[in-house]
Amino acid sequence: MPAFQTVRGMRDLLGEEAQAFTNIISKAHETATLYGYKEVITPVVEPLELLSAKSGEEIRQRMFIFKDLGERQVALRPEFTASIARLVTTALKNEPKPLRLFSVGSVYRYDEPQRGRYREFWQSNFELMGSARPEADAEIILLTNNLLKSLGLQGYAFKIGHIGVIRGILTQEGVEEKTQNAILQRMDKKEFEEAFKLAPTEHCRSMLEGLLQLKCDNCFETVEKIKAYVANYEKAKTAAENLGEILKLVMESGCPIQTVEPAFARGLEYYTGMIFEIYISELDIALGGGGRYDRLIELFGGESTPAVGCAHGIDRIALALQTQKATLAAAHGKRVLVLAVNDALKVEALKIAQMLRSKGVVVEFEIMGRKMGKALEDADKRQVDFAVIVGERELKEGSVMLKNLVNREQATVPLKELAEKIKS
């Protein structure tokens, strides 16, 4: 039999790497609770029609698509928002607004595998539906800041823009939506020359090119430059003003926004307003991002519902923390091995192990039938902190032997004091 490998672009998570994922997911859950988001769990497999409706050509070409046994076209979800939109138009359609929804899990895209990019990857996803106000956009950015800060990530930077500025120019210049999407796709990949070639007139092209020159070090100055630049484009100017309002709320709440990008675009077609991404200097990939999408719920047959959301790349955040040599593993208590000196005491030793677990102590029970010396040697190799040795004489006195495997000290400890002694 050949030794089986994982499918290309998929991977196993072991040991500390798995613990790092668990820790990030746990912090995402904590953030959801702090901000009042309710968890929803949606299927990994969805109808192709749903997932491809407004995801953008780039993602449509990279979906894992197949027919089920009923000959239906289905796909593995490439992101969460389409599934959440489906929920909002069905099971949650009568729920009062705003809706604050949280999801976490694996998503799938047929990308070329490279550092920080896999075909199966994990995201935490936050969606806020029912408000068109800048406070809602600010909340999505602030909770992202809260999550990254709580994980101990250093020096991360927010890049923010507003898709309404570019769409406002293109709409007023008479560019149809399909061409707008093609232009935005290329701008998202920094293929500006190719993007601008699709502009129908020289004036339209020069307006788009001019956006690239507006960026400056001060975020509010950049917004003012954008407003002046698009003064004759009503929708674009309104978008720039909206960006300024969001920026004020976010920055005055203590969240650092390093860059306002006038020509910033993202790969999903459904964005209508503010968009953002997060980076660290050590990596050239976004750790997460999101934006406003006010027309998606309506597209899926629901009522007109303003919405804003974000996704955080758990694989990439783990890589960022690893790059910064941050502590990735979830915190846990002291690890303890419980073993009996002979088989006759196994039942009593197991009772003690259960008692310790009930008090929140992490316990491994000796199940290999090893001799005392070998069991302790193995525990030492695996960096177990304590060994609880259950002997006949000590047990008669209501005690056990507690051996500190770090400093090699040992002492007889009454059972009623054992858990506290280990914890302290």
C-alpha cells in the first residue's frame, strides 16, 4: 500500500499549530460575544447558483464545483457571505434588525498553493445587517481591531477605501456594470494599466489614473483630496464623505488606520461602500478584510437590507503570529500524569484522575502498562509538569505522592489538597 498524502492545497494541523488555530478561533468567539454577535453554522456545500451569484469572476473560476448524485450543480463554499445572505432571506427573514451574525469554519478556493495561501483555509466571519449608517461600518473595523489586539499581534495596519468612489465615477461616465466589475477585478490585482484600458473614454481613463496620485500620509487629508477630485461626480463625492465619517468614528475610538487608498478595490463584486484589509509588514498577504454590501440580500430575493461584514483568515493570522514569534498555543493549566504503583490500585488511581479533571486539572492517565521508571521518563519527554503516584501506603493515609517533573522535588500530599497544590 502506498503512503497517502494530503490533497494538494490541503494540510493537516498538528500539535502547537492545531492549538494556535484553536486559540484564534476561541478569541474570535470571545470577540463575537463582546460585540453581541450570534453564531450561525451553515453547510460547507451550497448550490452553485447561490455561491456564484455575486462572488466575482475571479472566485467563480476557483470554486470546487461538482454534481451531486441528484445531478444538481453544487460547490464548496469559497466564503461565508452568500450563505449568510441565504439565511437572512429565509430562516431569519422575520428577525428584528439589526442582525449580528458570526460564523467560523473552512472555506475552499482552487488557488495556487503558496505561503499563507491554501485551497482549504479557515475564516472567522462577522456580518452586521440592517443599518446603512457609518457606525455599522465602524463596528466591523473595531471588532477586527479588538480580535487582532487580543491575540497579541503587533504592528498590523488597516488599509481602507470606498468602492463607491470608483463606481460613482464609472457610473456617471456611462460604464455598464459588467465592465465596471472587470475594471475593479484588475484594480484589485494591481493591474492598473489593464484596468484603465477598459475605460470607454480618455476622460474616464484619466479620472481613474488620477486616483492613484491622491494618496498621502494623513488619512483625513487623503479623504479631502478625494472629495475635491470627484467634486463633479455626485455619487463619488457622497462616497468620499461617507468614508470620512467612518474614518472619524474609527480613529477617535482608538483604532489605528494607516492608509486610505483612493484606488482600492476588492475581488468580490457585491461590495457597494467602505472596504478594508489588514496587513503586517512581514507578510505581503492580507490577514483579513471586508466591506459594505447593500444590495446582496435583495439579489437573493429578500427585502432591501443594508449590510456590512468582514472575514479574518485564521491560517494567515496564525502565520503572522508565528512570524512575530508570538505565543500561539492556547493557555492551559499544569499537565499531570496519574499512575498506580501496581495493577491492584488502577481503579483508585482512575478515581483520582477523574477527581482532578472535575476540578479543572489537565490529566493524562497511564494506559500503556509501563513500569514506573519508563512512565515517568516518557512523561518527562512530553513535558508533563507533575506525576501523581498512587501507592498503597499513601492511599491508606488518604494521600498520594506528588512528583514535580520540572524541579524533581516530591512530597506526600493529602488528596483533599491535591488539586490546589498542583494549580498553585
